[in-house]
Amino acid sequence: MKQLLQYAFGEAIASLWRGRQSSLLSTGTIALALFVLGVFLILTANLERLGAEWSSSAEMSVYLKDGVTDAERRAIESALAPSDIIASREYVSKENALARFKETFSDLAGSLDTLGDNPLPASYEVQLKPGPAAEAGVESLGGKLRDTAGVADVRYDRQWLGRLMSAISIIRGVGWVMGAVLTVAAALTVASVVRLALHARHEEIEIMQLVGAPPAYIRGPFVMEGVIQGGVGALVALVALAVTFFSLRGPYLTPLATAVNLTTIDFLPAELAVLLVVGGMLVGCLGGLVATWGH
């Protein structure tokens, strides 16, 4: 087996060098396919982490009417008592809401001062518990609070979380479809390049068949060509992904992560990077097997 692999590898390298222009085309096609797939993998992995972080820190904001009475506030606080849905609550007065707004949006603080009266409502900031029980009950809790006297409006993060999860599913589906289409195109390109090598060496192959050479020694070098092209294409895709990712992370991706309350933007995990390389080699191997079928 070792001798066969050495023979196949040596012959494959020599064949790839002879047809280096067409080999570069197939390698580039594999690299493009895996680059696109890698972009979607990075995107979905970080969006899933964002969903997990949002889920663990989901909040509900209950805004009060300006004329809310003490009795109405007690009824609202009773509805917001710790439960299977609610972890804790914090009352934010109109004055505190205004101070927070001025601290967060200092450029707009002057425009609020021109309005005279404080336009921001008092509210309760409610920390929701993660888990299926909270997700199942938060809708009914929101509807109950909206019908409670003294409540002006109710907003909660679960609405955005549901939309985020739907977006992740769509992005993942689009990524796999595009990756599959480009992968098939890459495998066909490899098969075409290997067929060219087969055609160029058809006389040598006929002689090997006449002298009784094992099929593995005839087909092996061409399958190895596909494996090498796939592996090199995957490595090129990984390098391109890393260069693109780390050049964009500082000036663009990190501020974007901060804006959506994501702690960090991460590159592909090591296991996914390895799977990407192995996948490229398998695509190349598939192309080589298709090209040598029947020889």
C-alpha cells in the first residue's frame, strides 16, 4: 500500500505540473466553492452564538403611562413577580430614563432639553429566564401586561430572537445550497482535468493494461491528482478566509458585534477548518473517480 501511494503521488505531481494551467483552474474552482461555504459557516456560527447570548440575557420592557397610580403600579409589580418566566425586575423612573438617554446619546441630549417636560416614560426592565418554559409563556405574559391598567406599551427581546433564528435558518439553507452547487461544479471541473490527463497518457495506459498492471496502479495516480487539487484548493480557501476575516474584524466586524451585543466575532473552529480541508480532498477524489470510471 505504501509503495502504491508513493507511486500514485509521484505520478500525480508530475501530471499536475504538465497540465498546470488546467490544474490551476480546477484548484481555483474548489477554492472558490469552499470559500463561499466557509463564509456561510462563519456567519451562521457567529449568528448562533448571538442567538444564544440574546436568549440568556433576554429582557422585557414594560412602559408606564404618565398618570399611573400607586394601585396600578402594585398590580403591575404583582404581575412581574419572579416566576418560571421572570428572573428579576428593575423600576426605572422618568428621571433615570432621561439620565440614561443623555449618557448614551449625548449628541441628542440638547434636543430633549428644548422640549421642556421629560418625554420619556417610566418603565420596568424585566430579566427573562432562558429556556422553553419562558419562551412558551412570554407571549401570554406580554398580552396580559398590555391589558393591565397603567401600562402604555410592552416590548421584549423574544420577538427579535425569533426573527434572528429564522434568519439563521434561511442563511444556513442558502449557504448549503450554494456550497452544494459550487462543490458539484468543482468536482466536474476536476473530472474534466483528470480526463485530459488520461487522454494525454492513453498510450501509456494501454501498455500498462496489456502487461497486466493492477487497476489501482492505473487509476491511482489520476485519483490522487483529484485529491491533491482538492486539498490544495481547500487550503487556499482557508487562507483566503483567514486573510479576509482578520483584515475586516478590527475595523468593521468588532464594532458591528458591539452594536448587537455580541461579545466577540470568531473565525472557524479548528474542527470545522479540518473538515473543510477533508471535504475539499473528498471532492477532488470524487472528481478523480468519476474521470477514471471504466479504466
